Amino acid sequence: MTKDELRAELERQEQRYKDVYGGEVTTYAAQPDPERKPWRKRASILDQAFAQELQKIEKELKAEEP
């Protein structure tokens, strides 16, 4: 089914609804897709411990340098 055929079918259904049920059809614009934020990996406990150890080593190296 092409877009044109789909539009024609929807128009027929809308007209039938109005004729048979006497109802009112309200059309809405499509909602935009939400913006996707980049995925970020949360640091695990091991990652945090590794980062702390790196900081500790860097501080020790800076302290040892004259």
C-alpha cells in the first residue's frame, strides 16, 4: 500500500465516520521523536578504584619531584 492509497483510504474512513455516526474527526500533527542523548557507561566500583589509585600515584610522583 502506497502513501497515496493510504491517504485515500483514511479519507474514505473519515467521510464514512462523519456520514454514519455524525461525528467530528480531529487530526493531530505527529509528535517529534525525542532527542537521543549519547549513551554513557557508568563507572563501576572497579573503575572508580582504578581512577583513585591513578590519582594517588600521580600525587606521590608530584610529591617526590623537587
